[in-house]
Amino acid sequence: MARPGTYFDTLPPDAISDELAPIIDELGLADNCRQLAMEGWTVVENAAGEQFNNRLREQILQDAKKGGALMLLAGDPVYAEAVLNPKLMALAEFSVGRGHLISQVAASVRKKGDPMLGLHADHNWLPAPFPEHNMLITACWACDQYTKEHGATQIIPGSANLRRHPDAREVEEMAGATTIECEPGSVAIWDGNIWHSSGERSTEGERVVCHITYTRLMMRQVEDYRVHEDRLIEEHGAPMAGLLGRNDGLFDANGFDYSKIVQTFNNAKR
Ligand SMILES: O=C(O)CCC(=O)C(=O)O
């Protein structure tokens, strides 16, 4: 027998739920939802005011100096405020569903001459074709003005509709790349499909960004074996270590083990 209150339909990827609609209206985000659904990216301007933006920028610079640009939600409360920003939360719910989870809170400070990140889709965790429903949304809080000269994020318009990873030639050529331009305190937001990269900064100074990732509820394991992990691996060896996530870079004590980044994303494609 059906449980009372159970939904039997699924909302289409571009639909706003009845519960979310008044919030989207109140926050003036209807155009952002449309752009996110149609083009895979959008910008929320002045997400929390100048004072908050300055506080976030200062904290990122302090944390970056200490070498800690990952696991930031566990640090200064300014990051929790950024993550819980009502506009970001509403767009995350629109894009990756109610019950969405925080996946990563990181920061970057990019200077003149720093190498570009390289073209990629944030659905690096998924084999192609990517699903119709977005699985992961990235919100890059631009503490400084985003321009081409400042090394702002480059995107490939139209790539979100391809629902696949770029190939080696596309990564090399970055054909059709355009710059996301916005004022300090804006948040550039994109889905898991759109191909993008950080740009190369050609001017002095620093581009300070907080990178916030939210994921769909189903990306979470059902059972939490963390307290039993060491015993299980000792008893059952390498295959158990793989099942418990020790062969990828996730859940590292420092946030992400970047020495495993290639094998993590390669695993997701095989
Ligand atoms: O730093 C940037 O401009 C892009 C960052 C990025 O690729 C990401 O957060 O997925």
C-alpha cells in the first residue's frame, strides 16, 4: 500500500517545485533558474553585500596563508554564512533537489601567471552521457571583480547541452571560450555539465574565490562505516579498502587528496 504523502512523479529538470516557487520569487531568482536550466550557468549579483564580501575575502586570504584552502566549513563561521546564503540555497535546491548536501567548501587565491585549471565539467564524477537531472552545482563566490584580465572563469557556451566530458583536443583548444564577467560579491554558478576553466590572470593583484559545491541527495552513501573502516580493511584487505572509498581522493582528512585526482576521475569513467 502506498505510504500517505508519497510523491509518485518526478519534477522535470527545469521545473520549480510548488514549495520553492515563492522563495524563488521573493529572492528574484526566476531568471537565474531559467538561465541555469537552459544554459548551465548564471550569476547572482551582490549576493550578501559589500561588508560580507570583504569579510569572506579577508578570511580566505588568512586561511590561504596558513595553507588551508580546503575543508573550510569546519573553520571560520563566515564560510557557513556563505554556504547557507538564501540565494545559493534556493538555486541549489532548484538545480540539485530538495535535501541537497554540501560537498566541498574550498578557496583559491590566483595571481598573475598562475596556470589555468584546465577545461572540465564538474560532472567529473559521472560517466557520460550525463543524466538529465543535474547532480552537482558549483557556486564560485567572486570576492574580486571577474574580468578576463583578472583570470575570471572561462566557459564554453552551449557545452552544457552536450552532456559529456570534453575530449583532449577540446581541452587543448578551448574553442569558443567566453569569460564570466561580474562585480565583486557576485556568485558565478554552474551545473555539472558546462565546460569551464579558471582563466589566466594577466594583471597584478589577486583573484580571491570561495568554491562551494552542493550535490544531489543520492550521492550520499546509505550506511556510514567510517568508525569500522580500519578493522574491516585489516580483516578483508584491498578490495574492502576500495569499497570503503580508500582508492579515491574523497574524504581525505584535509578535504581532498589531490595526489589521487586523476585516478578518482578516471574511475568514474570506467
Ligand atoms: O577558479 C575558477 O575560475 C574555476 C573553478 C572551477 O573550475 C571549479 O570550481 O570547478
